[in-house]
Amino acid sequence: MTVLNSAEYLRSAILFVAQNQNDDGGFTSKTNHTASTATVDHQTIFYPALIASLLIPIKSKETVEIVKKINYFLSSHTNQDGLWSYWATNNLVGTEFPYPPDLDDTSLAIAVQAATGSLKTNTLDQFVESLIYNETEPGGPYRTWITNTKDEHWSDVD
């Protein structure tokens, strides 16, 4: 049995991520909406942003390239206000199950863009306005969904 040290595990994991990254910088996920339906391929914002947030501190040729591609992906999938929702904007599943922008995906995408120096000031401004608007009390908690309505359907609080 081959035993790998932690550096070899890390290198192996980075290569796995690089090999599974799509050309557009995102990653393909699979989902099904009920146990009896087939899985559907789709792209989300959360997983690429999470992967980038974990790879940013690792300064290697491979991780820099992966994060660069993820950053391009994130920049390509904002809504008209420069914020993010769960689904990538070109995702067919997102048209069947549309979600408004949300604080989880937007926060993670903004953290990645801030850490890589690509965060636009107007995106940060819009995000801060959304945080203030979605506060349920000063300092939080916040409504998850970034909407311009107090619709009960989008009233989850984190």
C-alpha cells in the first residue's frame, strides 16, 4: 500500500480540481429535485467561490491559474446589480427554479474577488446597501434573499 505525505495529498487534490474545472472557470454539479428524478448537470456560484477561497492562500502555479479562471467565471455570472444568486446565469435549471441574488453566494464571491484584487467598488457598494436593506435588526441577522420586496416567499433569515 502506498502512503502519501500531506504535501503529496495536497498536490493530488489540486490536480484533481484543475482537471475537473470547466473551460469557463466553473465546475459542473449534479442535482435532482426528487428521489425519482434523474440527476441534472448545472453550474452554481457557491462551489467555485468556495474552492477559490480555499486555494487563494496556496501560492502555486496551479492554484493561481485555477483561481484566475474561477474569478473570470464569477465576473461572468453576476446579475444586473453586480450580485450573485445560487445558479450561474447561463444555467437552464435556474430558469426552471429561479432564485434571486442571495447573501451567501454574494458574500463568498465578494470575498474571493476582494482577496484577488478584482472587486469592483460599485459591487461592494451594492452589497453594503443590500446588507442594510436585509437586516432584520441592526447588526443582523439578515434575510438571505436580496430582493426589493418583503415577499414572504423570500423571507428566510440567517
